[in-house]
Amino acid sequence: MVRKQDRRAVRPGDSTRFPAQLARLLAGAKQLWTVLLYSSAYLSVVTVVEVGIAMVVLSLPPSPAPAVVGLLTFAVYANDRIADADDDARDKPGQVAFVRRHENALYVAAAVAYGLAVSLAMLGGPLALALALLPGAFWVLYASDWLPRLGAGLRRLKDVLVVNTAVVALAWAVSLTFLPLAFADRGVTPTVVVVFAYFFLRSFVDAELPNVSDRAGDADAGVRTLPVVVGLRGTRYVLYAVDAATAAVLAYAVAAGYLSVAVALALGAGLAYSLVVTSVLARYADRAWLTVAPELEYVVAGAALSVVALA
């Protein structure tokens, strides 16, 4: 018996098996993250968290709203990645290579996601359906060449300074706030207005920060973003102002009794994280993670809100 144990202990390959398995696991995780990042699927997860935040703050019952918004997010951003492949080639070569390699699959996946989102939205009634169609309509105005084709003086909204970011922020603030409200058949209250303002301001920052690493490609494509027009320092100050406006909204909501102190502090935790990201945008302007980092604000806020809800 002892000899058998000894032979097993020195069996060739045992000492390298675990490192090899770990290497395969890490390689698989990296490949999965690449797919989530380049396809925009990770944004779907983030928007599910955002809708969850809205539902908790507004005390709404469970509904398909998070799934609807998550599917819409994937559909819109997957199509946006395909449409902007040429413009992104300079700043995001890895993403563009992935998109071009899997373009047909992304088209199909985006179409299926959009169809599922619309089908689920129908369960919430006409208003929920209309709100589900809104992001797609905004995308047509924002990124497609539909407006320029109407007249020589018209440009894509994506090419117009501040308007481009404001349109993105408005589209998502409406969806994140009012879609779960429509499913719950609730009306607009002062707290709903506060939540809408919060998501609009936060979405503005989240939409503008990725433009920092895209500034060279945007300049070549004629897309006027804050980093292109006012530079990194000016962009940082503008985003600080938006962060300050968010803090003011939360403070007012607490003073007026629309939000509890605990909820405001939970949302403020995400805001504090965003301030840190904004403060280092010039130092890490060309790092790929600057595109993803702003979205993690909602993970921070959601985690803090979960602690508040469980307390």
C-alpha cells in the first residue's frame, strides 16, 4: 500500500497539472472578457444594475424592466460598434478587429436582443413598449446618416458638441427611470424626477469619459467631443461641474424629503468613485480601461444600496 502511494506521489506531470489548469482558466476568463468588452455585452450587465437601482430607490415591484433595458443596451451598442468600425480603427484596433471578424454574428445577436426586448416590453403595456422603442429611435438620430441625407446643412447628432453626449444621456435616463415605472403602472412623483435627473447627469459623465481615449479618432472623423474641442483639462472641469450638480441634486432631494440620507449616501458612494476616475483622466487618457471604469460607478452605488436595503 505504501509503495502505491509513493508511486502516485511522484507520478510524472502531477507537479505541472495545476499551473496548466490555472493557465487555461485564466486564458478562458480573458477570452470571455474580450467578448463581453468588444461586443458591448458588459454594458448590458451595467444597465441591469442601473435599473435595479431605480427600482429600489422608487420602491417598485419586480418586473421584466431590467431584462428589457439590458437587451436594448446590447442591441444599440452592438450596432453602434458595427456602424463606427471605420471611425474607431485608430483608437480601438482590437475592438474593430473583433467587430469585423464577428460582424454577421453581432448583427444577428443584436436583432434577436432587440426583438426579445420589444416582446418583453409589450407585457408592460403601450407606454412600456413606446419607451422600449425610444433608444433605437435615438440611435438613428445620433449615429446613422439619416439626418445628413435630409439636407446638406444637417449633421449626425453624434458630430455636434455637447448635443452628442446629452442625447445619449437623455435616452438612457428616460429608459432607466420610466420603463420600470411603466411596468409598475406608477405615476411621476418628485422622487421620480430626482432619479431621472440623477441618471441624466451620471449618464452624461459616463458617455463623455470614453471620448477621452477616442479623441484622436474623433478628431479625424469630425466628431466634436469635449476632449477634442476643449482638451483634457477643460473636459475634467466640465465633468467636475456635472458631478457637483449631481451632488446638489442629491442634497436637495434629502432636504426636501424625497430621498433618505442612507439612499443619498449610497448613490454618493458611486459619485465619489466617479470623481476619482475623472481626476485621473489626463494621466491615463490613453488607457483602454478608461472606457470601462466610468460604468463601474453603478456597481459601487448598487453595492452600497444593497447594504442599505439589507440593514
